[in-house]
Amino acid sequence: MTTAVTVDLREAEQFLYREARLADAFALEEWEALWTDDAVYHVPVDPDADPRTHMSIVFDNRGRIATRIKQLQTGRRHSQRPPSRLCRSVTNVEVLGADGGDTVVGSVVQVLESRDRGTTWWVGRVTHHLRRVDGELRMAAKTVVLVDADRALPTMSFLL
Amino acid sequence: MTTVDVDPARTDPLADRIRSLVLPDRVHGSIYTDPDVYARELERIWYATWVYVGHASEVPEPNDYVRKTIGPQQVVMTRDKTGAIHVLHNRCSHRGNLVCDADRGNAGSFRCPYHGWTFANTGDLLGFPFNQGYGGSRARAELPGLGVVPRVESYRGFVFASLAVDGPTLREHLGAAAERLDRLCRLSPEGEVELTAGWVKHEVTANWKMLVENETDGYHPQFVHSSIFSISGSGIGALYSDKSTAVTRALGGGHTENDLSPEFRRLGVPMGWAGTPEAKIPDYVAAMRATYGSETADEIMINGSPHVMIFPNLFVAEIQLFQIQPLAVDRTVQHVTAIQFAGAPDLNRRLVTQCVGSVGPAGMLLADDAEMYERNQRGVAQRQPEWLDLTRGLHRERVDDDGHTIGTATDETSMRAMWRHYRELMT
């Protein structure tokens, strides 16, 4: 079902920039609050495969997003101790269309991650499903297709 | 004065060094960092013993193929038109080009993109363009085909290969570990595992042996994984505690396991080991009871899945299967997939979901294991105190009814056994 786009490019960009800033800063509660109750966070290995029957790098429903955040909050998530130093840019933002009441927004993300291990450059195409809930913009779905998703990847335990 | 005759051809300084670095109760840090040791591991272990390559279900149809690895070696596992499985080196016999670049597919032959030489999926040379340059097509008999891995055998669909022409059979190599694969397969109402869920590949900056040791180290979960255990209400932590009735077992041949089944039996709930109530997977439970009868089916579903490390590279951890691939002395890739049981679609979906949450670069368990491997690798490069201690539980080791050495859930029985086998292979 496709209905009208309800979020314009400017508002979508502002949302994506804010989300990026919160994730970089490990502002965990604020980042978590951006999701809708039925949210899906997906980092596939193969974007054409069914994530219910195939392996993904991340495939979180709303409950598991909460678990991921809580794990970071314990302070004992060793792969984030100390936290990665992150800086990401979000570019190529386009409003791609509508899906039900959601506005579908495409973008490109590039993240520089610095750890003791070394520096990793994570790059991928992102699709957000944005929805207005009680007047506030929220993400109902976020899919990040990494350029090298099907290759061997180092640990990636920050919020992509 | 006595003199010792030394036959120069029989001295092996590296073997002497390795003997001094791998002791029954400790190993030296350099065993994880020395490029000469790594080079010998490739020759003596990865290119000599049986190494897990793939599963028959990854090439279900005639002419299916899938790219796989034996350590740093790139190979192609093929099923020919008669159904036989081959493991071929991915290297053209003409100029050395990679002949297969797709990850998987279906093809009776492979054509090298460089000069068009063509090979059957058995490795045989089929053709070479402008063949007059070789005196005509009859040169086919003299020109080489693809390198064929000389020994390929499978057990319950698990395909192993050995680059050595001679050696023990796969069954001899597996020894008691074979029964653990039986135990895994029994969890399918059709008695078979299928690896159809695809792979996540996780690269770590660590020596491969760090991973092998960790797989059946029952001492670390409470510490490395406390973050997730504390918030998810997972019962895994308790399995690896001082109170646990689980045992760590040396199966011979460097194979080891954490046998959690005593704890699963104590729990006594079918599929309790998987944390999945029967009511959520009624079709699976019904199929199991139809196949095995209620009593046996319940026993199988209570006992659960194995947690076994088959040396050097196959790790079955209840619901997931890992394949360890060394790339360099300090680089290793862990390939992982969710185990899928033939005839169990409702269970399989849950296993994918559970597995994806746990493993891989972002996994709530494995990301932290990987962090430990990498910290360890940086640690052992430091000069003091040189040795890694392996004494945990040495004083309380026992021999079980099957003649296997066992320790408690958190003892380092498995590591000592792995190193004993390693020393034999390497010296």
C-alpha cells in the first residue's frame, strides 16, 4: 500500500542528522526513543535474502533493540569498553516514496570508527521508514546495507 | 670425553622450540605470535590433517558448487553430475588465475577468464582455446587439470578434506567426536542437518588457536558475557558455574566438548536447552515424536545439542556452527551459520533469530568473545610473564567410563588436551 509522502526532504535530513549525532555520542536513551513500538533494525548480509530464514549481521525487533541498548548500559559490553570513537556523515538523502503511513528515505552513511584495534571505515546505503507518532518523527524501520556486508567484517558493536 | 653424533638431516630446531613452548600445564606466548610456528601449523595441521570444508546440503543438486576455504587456501566444493562431492583448488592450471569467482552456483564446468581454459567440476581439463598451440585437442591428456584435494570424506553430511594423500580415515580422525555429530543430527525428525541459512563472516585480529581454546572454555562465559546474561535472564551463565554438573571432556585427537547434557537432564524439559517451550514449536515436537516415539523423542529433546570443538576448525555450539579460518598468524575469520534441522521449519526460524542475536560482528555474545581474542593477542606480545597458565582443574581431572579425561564445567581440561594433540602434530 502506498499513500502520500508526509515528510519533506528538509525534515527528513534533520531527523537523520540528529539520529547520527545521538548514535555517535552513545546517547542511548535518546537514540532508543527515536524508534516506534513495532520497529525493525536490520543490517543484512544479503539484502535480497529473507531475514527470517537467513543470517543477518543485525536483525532486531523492538524488544531486541531495547536489549542491545541495555547491554551497552551495563558497562560490561566488553567490545564497547572503552566505547568506539565515532564520527559519521549522512549524505545523498532522498525521499524515495511512501509505504503506508511511512515516508521512505534513502541515504548514504560513512562512519569512521577508532578503537585500539585500529580504524575502520564503515560505509553503506541506508533506508529509513519515518513515521509521525503523536506529532514527533520516529523510525519504524532502518536498514543499513554495508558495501562489504558479505565479506569478513571486524567487530561492530556500536550503533550503526 | 663423550661426543654426540648429530645427523644434520635429523635436527629440527623448530620442533625442539615448539616442544619447549607447549608444556602440559602452560604454553608460551610466542606460540600465538611466531610466523615460523604459523607456517608449520599450515603444513602440519591445515594442509595435512582432516579439515572441515562444508556441508553436503550446501551443494544439494548435481553440478552445484560453493566456494570454501582450508585455512588461507581458496577451494571450491562441487557436486558432480553423478552426485559425488569434490574439493578443488581455485587455481587455473595454465597461469594460476582464480577459476571460480561466484560464491556459489550451478555449473558443470568452470572457465578461466584469462585464456579460456575450461575445467569440469571434477577438476578434469575439458578444453583450451586455439588448441593447435598445444598440437591439438589430444594434448588434453598431457596438460594438467585443476588441483584436486586428494582426500574428501563426509560424515552425516559434514564434508572434510585432507591435503595429505595418506593418513587416518575421517572416521578414525573424528573418533568420539562423531557421536556428537550423531547427537546433533538426531535433533532433526529426518536425522539430518541442513546449512541453508547463509553465513556471517567475522574477522578478528588474533591467532586462530585463541578461538579454538575459547570455544570449549567454560571458565569465561560468566565474565565475558555477564552483560547479556544479567539483562536477558539467560540460563547459560549457570551452566558454567562452580555448581554446574556439566563437564568438560577431552574426546581425543584434540577434539573437546563442554557436555552440558547433565544440566539439561536436570532441567528435564524437552527443548529446555534451547529456551524454547514445546508450545511454541508444536509441529517440530510432533514430528520428533512421530519419528522416534514419544519416550526417545523426549530424551533427545531433553539432552539437547552438543557443544563440541572438532579440531582444528569445526565448532558446533548448540544452535550454531562455526568454521574457523586462519588467514595469517594474527588474523582469523570465524564463519558462522544457524544450524537448521531437516523437517523442522518452525524450530529453524527460531534458531535463525536466536543465532543472529548472538553471533557475528554485532552479536550480543560473539562480539565480546572477539574482543577477548584481540585483547589476548595484544597481551601475549608483551614480554612478561611469557607463559599462559593451563593448570585450572588439573588436580581434579578424572577419567570417565568411556576412558575420556573430564573436568568440571569450568576446568581447562579441554585446552590441555588440545595442546597435547597440537604438540604431537607439530613436533
